[in-house]
Amino acid sequence: MRMVMFVHALRALLIASVLAFANLAGAGETGEMETTPGAQEMPTVVPSKQETAESVFAKLDNGKKGYISLADVTVLPGFDRVFQSSDSNHDGKLSLKEFKSAWPAYSGTTDPADSAPGPK
């Protein structure tokens, strides 16, 4: 008898969980979910260290703001140290120019344009 009651309680809990999840998912589609003002989307793809600085910048610059914040680089372990030293104007953001100087220090790569023959 106890086992039957346990199974019914477990089933009820499972159904309640599924309904609650479906309600949350539906609220997101209709815009009813609350969001934190100023919240940024996190990158969905973690850039590879073999990518160019421009490619990585484009992936991390959610919303195409024209800069990368510390929140944007949380997917890159240890990049926060390079971020701080590359933020030349100390505004808490990296422009593409600043990011292009930071990326080789983090990734251990060089920009192919820097190693191309010809005048610099």
C-alpha cells in the first residue's frame, strides 16, 4: 500500500514539474518573463584560440555594441587578466583595436597579417 501511495505522489510531483516548466517556457515566448535591465546575452559558441581576433570579437560582441565587456569574455577562462591590461583607456570595455592587441597574448597566436611579407 505504501508503495502505491509513493508511486502516486511521485507521479503527481512529476506532472506538476512538467506543467511548471511548460508554463515557464510559454511565458518566455509571450514575453511575460521578467528580465534584468541591462542583462546581456551570453555567447552561445565558445571561440577557439586558433580563430582570428576579428572572428572572436564578432562572436563575443552580443548585440553588436562595438565593444567587449568583462561579462562577454566569461567563456574564455583567464582572459580577464589580459582584458585588464589591454583596456588602454580603462573604460571597462575592449574596442576591436584593444581586443586585437589582447587576443594574441591570450591565445598564443599571431595575426596572419602581422607575419605576412611586405611593408608594415
